[in-house]
Amino acid sequence: MTDRTERAILAGGCFWGMQDLVRRMPGVISTR
């Protein structure tokens, strides 16, 4: 395994609902 991070920019209709779903996904370090 390498020490590499990647960034994804996502948009959803209900921001707070989407942020909570994405935050719980494996490998996600942070959301804001």
C-alpha cells in the first residue's frame, strides 16, 4: 500500500445528507 491521497469534489441536492453518507464510506479521510 502506498501513502497516497486523492481528492474528489462531489455535489448533491441535499448537502448535509450527502456529506454524512460520503463521510461513512471506507477510505474517506474527511468531508467539509
